[in-house]
Amino acid sequence: MSRRERNKADTRERVFGAARELFAEHGFDRTTVRQIAERAEVGTGTVLLHGGSKTGLLVELWTDELQRVIDRQAATLPQDASLLDELVHLLGAFFELYAAHPELSRVYVQHTLLLPHEELRTYDQMTTGFLELVAGRVHAHRGELDPRIDEGTVAMSAFGLYLVHVSAFLRSPVDPGPAVAVLRDTLQRWLAPILR
């Protein structure tokens, strides 16, 4: 990595670190781009360069957090588990992160549904990678499924069910345990007709 790349990475980390701290201290709405710039010791233009807007910065920041969850869950997939167990392992882990930061989670989910595509490139890349991971796990369990069922469709449908449950959970995110149990029950009922 060149010195310029290292400096850019360091600046990005300072901007994202400042945004993370301020969002936690004051909430998303009460945090300004100027405050983030002052905390990171950069200009406001540099903050906007890394996020495009305050909302874009939150989406980038939260996408990084979710990617860490994905990486951890992918690395700890249970051995010899059923497809249902693997889906719950991969999808259920997000609820803990959302429960730990409910306000930011609500803003993040709201904006990833509404922002223009060009402001969601990192989110789209993460989501595509995650769906490929899930489709890969579906492929590994191909023998459990009706052969007429497409792996990508299974992955997308499971993700859609997860999004419905996350939206409901974020209305009052207290304990992720019951929410994950309800997600598991839904996935089990949904999988039943397509299992051999």
C-alpha cells in the first residue's frame, strides 16, 4: 500500500470513527457533518467525500458493521447442520447488532430502502455478496430440496423474509432471542413445501 493509500485509509477511519462516536453520543438527527469533521480533524468536504452525505456516511458505516457480522457468521457455520440451521445462523445474527443500536438501525434500514442506487453502492455490493453466500449454502444442501427450486430464489426469498422480520423487530428492539425464534419458525414453515 502506498503512502497516499495509507493516508486515505487513515482519514477514512478517522471520519468513520468520529461519525460512529457522535451518532452514539447524540443520535443521528442531532449529529452534524461539521461535528464529524471537527472530531475527525478534517474539513467538511473530506467527510462528504467519504460518505456523500450524512445519510450516506451512516449507510457506509453500518454496511461495514454488517459485513463484519457476515464474515464472522460465515467463518463459524455449524458443522453438519441443516439448511434451516445455517439460514438462522446467517440471518439471525443481525438482530443482536440492531438491538445494540436501535436508533441507528432504524435510520439505516429506512434509508437503504429509499436512497437512490448511486448512494448505495457499498450496501449493494455487501448484499450481493451475502446473497451469493446464502445461495452457496443452499447449493451445499441441494439434496434436501425439490430439484425444481432455484438456489438464487431460495436465497432471495429467505432474505426477504428476514427483512420483514427485521422491520417488525425494529419497532421495539429489546431482546433479539424471541425475534430470531420467530424468524426460525417462519423459515421452517416456508422451507417445508420445498424440502424433499
